[in-house]
Amino acid sequence: MLTIRHIVTFITFYIALVSASVVFETERIPGTTKPIAGESPLLLCDLEEKQLLDISAVVLSPNPPERGNELLITATGEVKTTIKEGAYVDVEVRLGYIKLLTQTFDLCEVLKENDVNGLTCPVKPGVYDLKKKVEIPDEVPPGKYTILARAYTIDNDLLTCITGEVIFPL
């Protein structure tokens, strides 16, 4: 069963290297954003800030993801610095105007717990191609979800910022 932690893990997977929709809306997300190649329902954000992770593509199959089905996430990105123990991700998830989650996660711990192509910290600079399968349960509540995730190094340097709005129909 998909929990908030699974949703966060799904989001954090993208952040670590580089969530599900029928209708994807980008006009209402504040700040400077840019779609990620691959027609995924995710955007890069905080583009005016230097980022140490360049996510070049995210592909979802099927796209859009469907309740009750498996989702294959394929992501490509370039890490420009070594990601060491102590790196973290600040995540906020809203359902409409209701804040479901505001939490900080240890990025290296998330990588260990979720076996993302065997990747563990320290993550060396370089280009990475990753694949991860996740189950989207039938029980996902309908509504519009807004996701914002910012990943940082142990020294508080911005790795990346990812955002998106997702709508699950009734």
C-alpha cells in the first residue's frame, strides 16, 4: 500500500539522481520553473539558484500513471559534486490547500532503503541512468496534489529543486 513515505521516496528517487496524473497543471506553481524532458509530470524549480544536480530526463511508463498499476520511472542526470552522508531532502506535499506533509529526509538513507540501482553514498560526480518500479495503489485518494522537494548537500548547497501539480480524478 502506498503511504506518504512511499510518495516521498518516489519523489526523492528523482532528486537522488537525476509523482502521478491524469491532468498536469504547471501554470499555478510559483517561481521560476522548467519542464523536465521526457514528458514527465515534474518541473525543475529555483532555476535562478546554482544547482549541483542536473536532471536531464524523466520518463514514466505508463504516462500518465494509473491507479492499481505498476509505474516504471527512468531518470537521467548528472551529479556535479560528491553527495556525502548528511545530504538531505526537504519535502512538502499538499492535497489542495491542506498540507499533508512537511518533512526532512536523509537522502543517503532513502537511497539505501529503496535500492535505486544499488546506489549508495557517497555518490560520485558523473552521469547516472536509473530505473525504479513503484506500485500505484487503487486507494490513492482523488484530488490535486502539489509536491515540492529540495535536496541539499551536507554543506547546505542546493542539489536540485523539483515541483509539480498532480490531479487524480474521482
